[in-house]
Amino acid sequence: MKNWIQTFKKEGVVAKQAHYDLPEGTFEREVGKEGFFGPVAHFYHKNMPTGWIDFEGELQPRAFDTNKITDIESSPYKSPIIMHNASIKVRMLKIDESMNHLVSNADGDEMLFIHKGNCEVFCDYGHIKLSEGDYFMLPRCTKWRLEMDELCEILMIECTNAHYQFPDKGLLGPNAIVDPAVIEVPAINKTFKAQQNDNETWTHLIKHRNKMSCQIFPFNPLDAVGWRGNLMPIKLNWRDISPLMSHKYHVPPSAHTTFMGNRFIICTFVPRLFETAEKALKIPFFHNNDDYDEVLFYHMGSFFSRDNIHPGMITYHPQGFTHGPHPGAMKKAFKQDNAMTDEVAVMIDTRDSLEITTELEQTEWKEYVDSWKIKK
């Protein structure tokens, strides 16, 4: 329990409540502690808080296009790390041939998000099919490999030296947002048993402290005939997420948290109804998420708060400055043309600053910082 230094005061012209019925001619900006989990203040400005005409220095909003990463790899840990800190490593794996070896990650739990394609996973726990839009979480040190007959693009998110957990849903109850009934796990089925072989040499590559070690077995180590317990890989497709909504209040990104790591969270934005109350804000609010770096991976759809963004792109908003919707989105701040959003995105919020690697920098859209400038 944190004993925040706080009380409640108001000064000048303000809204009665957040994100609703803003004072005429104002733009709301939220400043918060610990992402959207701590105390907040709301400011009401005469001008857009992102209305800069120039922005110099390293601290800038940035955008990258993973479609420009063209190398096809034969093994997951040959894929480039694109961003990282002590708690997380993010890779973009592009692979088009089945793996003839096993891998495992001794550095932390691994999350796979299938951006494109279909594949099958064989692991210690059995066999499972993955398709576009699936999350698949592999506990630390689980041996696994992929089989596919098409190109797969996979966002890999390592929870370094820690474990993935579900968020606390509190008053919403156990079946809200993600009903445990939709979770799937690998099975020891006919397909899994058919690949077991005691007369074939298998290689197992282990990633530990970002270095690879190699074990050679005279049999296939995926030879389990059964398992029991409450530790296992899990599969979740974004289509099985029931998003939290309010007709009156634009809920913050933290309400869409799907998984929690150590000092970071993974959120999933899926199609949902826009707020229906006439005076409710219907786009993301301007905010200072000053304790977290914010990363968005755009999976599919039309991204209503951003201009010139397409699937496979990544936006990166480091902690320390106000960000929010592009000027074009502000035209529909209180009235949308459609009843629902049409976007799917994976959001990663990290408590510690991220390092961007050269591999990702080579795909950067340098003009992204200028996309907030108002066109006259």
C-alpha cells in the first residue's frame, strides 16, 4: 500500500468529472502517477497540449515499421531484439520453415503474439495450433519448436527474470474481460505422440543471459506421456477478449491490461463500442504518462487516433512529454461516424525506459514527430 501525498483541490474552470462535458473551447490533459494506477490531475487548456511547431532532442514520439524487417530466420533467438530494458526484451520473428531443433528461454517467460500466418507449437506440454491474433505464453525454460508451411510474423515479448500473470479484475469478477473458459493449453494428442522418436538426434538450444548453449540428445526430448499441475503454456486470441466499456467515460489503457510482467504490462485494444453519451470524450485523452514508456504495435484495422499508421508499425512514446490524438482525430472527439472502433493493437507499457536497437531504428519514420502539427 502506497501512502501518496495527495488531497483534492480545484482551481479555475474545470470539468465536473474526467473526460466528460469539457469546458467549452478547452482540451483536457491528464497527468498521473504510476501510469493510470496512481493519483491524477486534470488540466483544461486553451490550446492542444501537443501543438508544438518544433521538437528537438532525443525525447520525441517515434514510429517504426516492422514490415521493413526483411530477414527470415530459422530459429526464434536469431531474430533481432528491437527494444529492451532489464525487465523486457521485444523481438520481431519472421520464419517460414519448420524448426528442426528445440529452443528454450532460461532468462524469463516468453510471450508470442501471432501477427501473420498460422503455425503449430510442439513443447514439453504437448501440441497446439496457433493462428493470427493468438497470444501464446511459454513458461520459463519450456522446450519448444514451431512447424509451419507459410511465413509467420511473430511479436516476441520476454518477461526477463520474472513471470507473466493476469491482472487483478477486482469488482468485475473472474469472468470479465478474459473468461478463463476461453484459455487453451497444449495437449498430448496423436500429433504430439507421432513426433516422438527414440532413434533420432535432437538439438536443444538454451538462451541464458542472451547467450546460447546447446544440448544434444539421442532422442526427442518432447517425450512426455502426461503432465499435471497449474503451471502451463496458455493460448488466448484477441477475439475472445470482452473489452471493458463505458457509455460515458473513456476508460484508460490500463483497463485493457491482458498480461502483467515485472515492471511492465501488456494491453490489448480490440474493437469496441464508442462512448454513446453526447458529451463524453470519444477518443484517447491527452496525457502525461510520465512514469512509463508507451509502445503500441498495430496489428490490424483502422487506427482512429493516429494518422498514417498501418498494420505492422510500432509507435513509441517515451516518458516525459504530453501525447495523445493527432489533430485529425480531434475533429471527431465528441461525434464518431461509426458505432465501433476498428482496430486491434498490442500495447506495452514499461516502468523503466526502453533502449531502441539499431535494427528497429533502420525502419524509423522520422516525420512522425511532425504529425501533430496542425495543417492550415
